[in-house]
Amino acid sequence: MPQRQQQPRSNVTAQSASLRLVVGLGNPGAEYTKTRHNAGFWFCERLAQELGTAFAKEGRFKGWTAQARESGMALLMPATFMNDSGTAVRALAQFYRIEPAEMLVVHDELDLPPGQMRLKFGGGLGGHNGLKSITSHLGTQDYWRLRIGIGHPGDRNEVVNYVLKNPRKEEQAEIDAALDRALLAWPDMARGDMEAATRRINTKPAVPRKEAS
């Protein structure tokens, strides 16, 4: 895990901070592994593989953690279920004195179609229970978010059922492609160039041109 800071730091902003913690949101358990709500887990698992590290369950942080040794970056997948994600995030952040502005939270996003993503700092919670919990435990909304589009069922009454189901085959392909593009932006994020990462991630993928018949 990252080296524990001896003195707490204050006034860390998005402009002055480098990422020290990546949090992927999802629900634990085999029955949730492939559901839309676990898009944050999917990204963290791919990132860990890219960085040559592996997750291990850590009880004191109420989740699975991994470390990128060269950069000192910590990865966290809470095992607390989505609605209580903030418990795990706060436990790790307090222990290592990681400021909210040094965190990236990766989560599923209903308001974006599969294949699209948005990287942004702060902002609203969009009704996402994982973000609500993290914000409540940290006392601020000022942390980075990577929103992975999963689409919307079209009926707000179907949202819970929708996010807890697997994506359709074509949707999964779009989400997988988006996760691959996000990993291409990881070097920018790792060195703290969030402006470059934002440009790369927030650009809509080109629509394949149909050949004339």
C-alpha cells in the first residue's frame, strides 16, 4: 500500500494533487460479478492487470486492495456493497492520509450510453448510491470520477432491476471498448495530467462509416 504520511495535508485541490487512490465501485458476490452496477470493479480489475499487481482482501479496509509499486498508487474495491462504499474508502483514506482530491472513483453511469465515458472533478451525485455514501463519509464531493456509461432502461422504476442485470452482448462489447480506451488514458492520470486524460476520455468514439453499397 502507499506510504503512510506522517503529517496530514490540507488545501489539496484538483489542480495541485496527483492521484494516489483509485476506487472501483460494485457489489461483492458471484451473482453480481457481470452486472452493470459492477463497471467500476471491471475497470479496477483491468487496471491491476495492466499494472502487474493483484487484489487481496484486507479486512481493515473492508475491501480488496492492490498496489502499483512503482507509483505507490493504491487500488480499492469495497466489499461493503454499493450503498456503504464510503466506509471502505474512508478507512483506507484516513489510514494513509489520502485527500479526496487525490482519489479517482470509477462507477457505472445511467445517463451515458454504453461506450461513452466522462472524467470530471466534483459535481453532483446523479442519484448514485455509491457516490452518496462516499460523499457522506468524506464530507465533500470534491474528488475525481470516471463515469462508465451503461445506458438507461427508460423507466426510472426499472433502474434498480436494470443495474443489477448483465448488459446485453452488444452493450458489453461497447463497455469493454470504453474500458480499453480508459486504460489508454491511464498514463496521463498516473502522472497527474488530468487535463490530457479528460480530453482523451471525454471524446466520443468515432462512429464507423458505412461503406456505400
